[in-house]
Amino acid sequence: MTATIESMQPTFAIMCPAIVSILILLFGKWPNIRESWTLIAAIAQFLIVISMAPVILAGNIIECTFFTMLPGVDFGFSVDAFGLIFAITSSFLWILVSLYSIGYMRSLNEHAQTRFYFFFALAIFGAVGIAMSGNLFTMFIFYEILTVSTYPLVAHEQTPVALAAGRKYLAYLLTSGTFFLAAIVLTYYFSGTTDFVNGGIPNLASEASRAALMVLFVIFLLGFMKAAWMPFHSWLPTAMAAPTPVSALLHAVAVVKAGVFGIIRVVCYIYGVDLMSALGLGLALVCLATFTLIVANLFALAQDNLKRRLAYSTINQLSLIIFGVALLSYEGIEGAMMHIPFHGFMKITLFMCAGAIMVASGKKNISEMAGIGKKMPVTMIAFTIGALGMCALPPTAGYITHHLFVHGCEEAGGSMTIFPYILLIVAILDVMYFFPIIYTAFFKKSKDGGDRRIQEAPIFMLIPIAITATVSIIFYFYPDLFYISDLVHTAISGLMGGHP
Amino acid sequence: MMIDEILMYAFVVFWVAWVAVSKKEPGRWLIRFCEGPLTTFATFIDWNVGRMAGFFVWFSRNPAAALSIKGEEMKLRVEIPGVTPEKAAEYERELEELRKRQPVGEPMVRLNIGTAMLLVLLFIALYLITILIRGWLAP
């Protein structure tokens, strides 16, 4: 039996980055103090978030309501098991990215560092707000805060390329936001509420026609362009103009995960598995995800710029999460929920490695990285671990979720039983674009003999890389690290009962 | 162990063996296809999406003038093959006059990115605080 506990804990967790953003501005002239505040806030936020896990695992929901906007629409937070998974991932990775940013920004002597840390904190404020939103309305507000606060990070370099990337980013995501708002209004019109309900809003099916529900679902999908599903994906590779910690934030922690998080919320907590199945939307979503999975991998094969290749890999992996939830089976949804933190850790490792290579050697293209593995062994071993995870090979977290997706297809039955073979093709394509990077780094010899001055990146950058790579392996042996596995099971039990 | 897993390991072994023997990555034809036709197609789509967005921006500056310009352009395309060069030149001049009614860009006050975003966020915060206070004060 689910019990609701009123507590201010979610508010404290969300306010940590908001408060520290003001302190960052105040202490902008003292870099050491400014960055200490960032780290303190990140650690405090993670501790508050993780302290909620035992309460949630006991079957409770933590709520905190501020005001009622309209009858049935509150502004407030509601922490359930699924939301907590996203919050734990975001808050823990914020600590590591903050540490990494110190090394990166100082090594490259980047301009406007106070602005960078300020908007970085605000982006985390938006991401954790999304994770803890109790309904679509609250989620929308934080969704827009996340969009607006990440624009200056994308355009940070202020070069024409960076500014153009920022404009494209805003154009896509603000347009997406208007679709999201339209979908919220329609949901409210049909059902009189925008709350997330385990198994879906009960009266949505009875109050709206079949066609209306299908149209509403399409509007919701357009509202979640942050998930970078094709053909609305091109903002993501373009946003690679940003500094690497921002790319890591966009691709592993905040923005793209907010997109897939929203899609899972809509599928499982607005429509519900039964209604999705009855409308045939599961198969449609699987087809969309499969198209993105394959085409994104083909695009990745054509990229020589490392960050752009990783960006296409992200598009592929996000679609894997959408694919999992669209299977509408226990193990499919389990894989989708678990892949949010697992992919977060693996992909952030890859991005941080790309940044470390850039700082240490100035190289951005894969073709220039011959022999770099011997000069930067720690970085490239961590990169190899992350790449193995993306290829769903053991001993990494990616292997666990790949298995769940394959089992999910079998559990779904019918036409879904063909999809494990498509997943196999996708994994093979992953190998085809990740293995050449490892091969180039470790086994190819540089034509000019290589730059002897190249060495590992500063220690502030290496520590987070080593931690995330290690955690990617630990998840393979112990998926319950940070309560992830237990939280996923609690979330799915609420949705579908026990394992079939 | 499932069949897809065995096939996956087989491919990894094949990839490594191929590279070890031939010193080249397997699947060059696929990579060439991705670098060539696929990328060209993607760039074409991206360029057209950008053009479409640009059109909407241009259209929104003065929709009435935009509609007449598009109408005139359409008329010219249909009529030009059948008129004399002098008449065609006259049409072009008229169109140029019409195009002047559509502002190319508007003068704007430019702020730096940080200040602009800070202002936007301040407005959001102010809005939230107002709503919050209203909610608390309500009976």
C-alpha cells in the first residue's frame, strides 16, 4: 500500500543548485571559493536525494505542494521511485562534472567562468526539478528552465559557430516546449488533471476518443524533442560546439535524459501500459525508435570528430530507452528505466575522455588520435570501458540493459520477437564505430612520430573519469549501487504489479 | 547464452581478427556509403529545415506583405515565359518595390548572453514568487 508523506526534502534538494547559483555570482571574483560552493552544493544535493531512497523503497511517495494553479493542477513536487532514479543520477554526476569542469575550464583558461558555473547550477536545478515534478504542469516549468539555462552553456564560446548552435538549440527546444504545453492543456481538457498516476490517468481513455488520444500522443512526442528522436535530432550534434563539460551535461545528465524521462512519464504515468497497448501506440513507438537506432548509428559511422560521433551514439542510446519502454513489457520498461543511470555513467565517461584528449593534446578528430592510448593510458582505458558499455559487451552496465531489452521483446511476443535481431544489428554498428577509436588510439602509429609532450590531463579531470568508468563496471556486478535496481523494481511494481 | 549474444561475440572476434590480418577496418563500403550519399541526404534535409524556419521568421515580420510578395512571385513565374523582356523587367521592378515593404531585420538592443538569460530567469522567478505568495495568502 502506497503512503504519501509530506516533507520539504524535495524542495531542499531542488533549491541546493538554485541557492548556490546566487553564491556563484557573489563570489565570481574568487574562483576557489566559487568552485568550492559548487562542489558543496553538489554533495549536499546528492546526500539529500539519496536520503529519500529508503523512504521510497518502503513503498512511500514524498510530496510537497505549494499552491493550486487550477482545480486539479498543483505546483508541487512528488518523489516516486522512477523520479528518484533520475534525481540520483543527476545529482551524483553533478559532483563529478563540477570537479571535471574545474580542471577543464582552468586548463583551457576559458572566459566567463562565473557565467558558466552559474548556468550549470541552474541547469541542474531544472533537471532535478523535472525528476521530482508531481505533474505535467510542474514538469513543464522546470523543462523550460532547463532549456533556457542551457542556452548560454551551448553558446559559451560566443564564436559564430557557437552562437548559431545556440540559436538552433533554442529554436528546436522552445518549439518543442510549445507542443508540450499544448499537450498539457489537452490532457487537462480531457481528464481534469495533469498528475502522474501509476498505470495512467484513469479517466483519460473514457473521456477522449481513440483518434484524439493518438493525436495527443503525437503532440506529446513533439513536446519531447529533447529525447532527440529522428528527424528532430539535429540540434544535438550541432550543440557539440559547447565546452566538453557542457556536452557531458547535455548528453549524459540533464537535457537528453529529461526528454526520455518525459516520454517514460507519459507512456507509463499518463497513458498507462494498458491504454498504450489498446491504442497500438507501443508498436508505433518501437518502429520510430528502431528507425532512429539504425540511422543514428549510420550517421555515427560517418563522423571523424569524436564529440560528434559520441553525439550520434547518444541519439542511438536514447532511442534504446524509448524502444524499451515502448515494448510495454515488464523487462522492457525495467531496461529503459535502468538505462537512464547506466547510460548516464557510460556516456559521461566517454565525453570526459574526449575533453581530456582535447585539453592534453588539442586533438578533436579520431584520425588524429593515432598512438594516443600509449600517452594517455588512464583516459583511453576509461574510454574503452565506456565504449564496451555502448556496444553492450561485458563487463559493463550496457550488457545488463541490452539483455533486459532482448528479454523484453520476447516477453512482449507477437511481432516484437523480431526486434532482438535488430538490436543485434544495432550493437554490431556500435562496434563498427567504437572499435576503430580504440584501435587507432592503442595500435596505430602516428605518422609524424607523435608529440612527445602529450601526457595525461590534469588530476581534476582524471579522477571523475576513473570514478565513472569504475561505476560503469560495478553496475555490471552490482546493479543495486545507489539503490538503482531496487528503485526500478519498486517503480515497475507500482505500474504493473510483480514480475510476470 | 542467447543466439544474439553468440552472434555479437562472433562479430567482435571477426572484427579484431580482420583488423589484425588486413590492418584495415571491415565494412569500408558501408562507411563510404555513410560518409557519401547518407551524409549528403542528411545535409540536404537539414538545410531545407533551416530554410523553412527562415521562411517562417521572414513571413512573421509582415505577413500581409509576405503574402503579396509570394503571390507576385508566383504570378511572375507563370507569366514570364509569355511576355516581352521589357514587360518582364517591369514586373521585376514592381516585385522589388513590393519586397521593400518586408523589413529585412529589425534594429534591436543587444545584451550579452549572460545578462539576457539572467533577465529571463529573473522574470520566471518573479512570476513563481507572485503565484506562490498569492497561493499562501488565499483563504
